[in-house]
Amino acid sequence: LSELIEDHAYETYNGYLTNYEEALKSKPVPAIARKYYEEDNPFLFDLFCTVKDKDETTGDFSTRRPKLESLYDVFANVRDDEREHWKTLCNLVQYGDMQGI
């Protein structure tokens, strides 16, 4: 059930981004978002990012230190965080491990 909630959250944020892209791109990044995504200890951020995506060009795994140029980027990163939660929950259900196989 939890993975369904995370998937719904992702889709909700994605819809919001689609509907309000222009307005969100015209707004600045709030200080609290910049602190969380850019300034806080990356260990804490990466601890919750348990399923790394592989870059098809370089073969490197994502470091998930996102760009922040506008409020749109903040909401895009919150949306992407929801997808990370979904991946982790799916791995726990299917494999009993946060990293999966």
C-alpha cells in the first residue's frame, strides 16, 4: 500500500509541475530548499536515496545533488524524492532489502 501512496504523490507533483511550469520557473528558490538540497550534509540526503540511477553515457550512478535555479526545480526534486521512496518501498516488498538486487 505504501508504494501506491508514493506513486500517487509522484504523479500529483508531476501534474502540478506540468500545470504551473511557467509560474514556478519565474519564482526564486526558497532558502530552506537551498539549505536542504545544497548545503546540508550530503550523507543525510544520500541516506534516503537508496536506489541510484545509472547514467547511460558515463556508466556512473547518480549522486542526486540536484540543480536549483527556480521554484520549479524545488518541486521537481520533491517529486523525484517521491519516486526514490517508491523504489525503496518496492525493493523492500519484493526483495526484503532497500537496495534490491
